[in-house]
Amino acid sequence: MSIAFPIDPDHTAVLNLDCQAGIVSIYIKGDKDAFLARAASVLNHARVSRMTVIHVKVGFRSSLPEVSSRNPLFGAIKASPQHQSLFQEPLGAIHPALAPTENEVVITKRRISAFTGTDLSMILRVNNIDTLVLFGIATSGVVLSTLLEASDFDFRLAVIKDCCADLDADLNATLLEKLFPSRATVLSAADFIKPIQN
């Protein structure tokens, strides 16, 4: 498969979503090295092609003042010091295999979507970005939420399916095969980097 629209590197950003060390260790059930190698190949292709690379991670202040007990997902994190450790150094750092290089933007978010409460929209706007390539963990979390919001913002969208992961394999497949294709091109890492190999 190929992307259904032309990729202009000057107007494209690749978003590495929540691929933090602790999250990778929990969510990648198969070959972690293979997953990380695919994701790294996407980032390296983006860099060589002069696309913008943006890294997004989850992080909280001490005592988690950003988290309401009314929020079922984040409320559970606030109630559990063990869960909180996933978002603190060293587990909260972006996995070393996918770490930012010099001058790459890192956005810390306090919600599921990469847009909510962050300056992502501003960064994309001032850099004239109209196309987003997404991958990350979890498919049913940050990837889904960011994709839906980006779609409403009229971005052209692509999702790297074999660089996404979720604890629920059936839900992961349903999103990638049924929901995401209505809003984005869904393709593999190999398909994304293919132009650089020709």
C-alpha cells in the first residue's frame, strides 16, 4: 500500500506518540526489538527526508494536580504510586531507541490526545504542517484520540500500523482495519519508508 496523497516533507510532521520506556515494556507483547526497529526506521526516514519529527509523552507534576478523580483512567494513576512511576524518570522517558535528536520537539501532555492542553496545534501551524504521520502506544488511547482531533482539524493523515500497539489485540485490529481507514491512510513502516529505498 502507498499513501493516498503526496507527501511534501516541508509540510509533514511525524508524531511519535507515548513511546515511553515503561509503556513500551508493558504494551509490546511480541518482539520488542522488532517493534522499536520499525519505529526507529520511520523516524530515521522522516529525518533524512527533512520532515518535522515531534515526540509526545505523558507526564504529570508531583501530586498530579492535573488529574481529577472523576477521570477513570487518570484517576487510577493518581491513586497508585506504582502507576505514577511509569510517567516519571527513567520509565517516563521516551524509549532510548526512539529518543529525540537535537532540536526535535518534545511535547508533554496530561490527557489522552496530543492536542488537549498542549501547544501542538501552535507548533504545527507556525511550521506550516498540513500532513501528520502517526504511530504510538496505545492504539485505542493516544493514537485514536489524536487521529480524531487531527481529522477534525483537516490534517491529511497516515497511521503506521505496525508501529502501533494495544493491550487488546482485537480492538487494535478493529481500529486499524475499520475505523482509521475512514480518516487516514493506514500503512506499514516498510511502505512508508519505501521511497527512500528506491
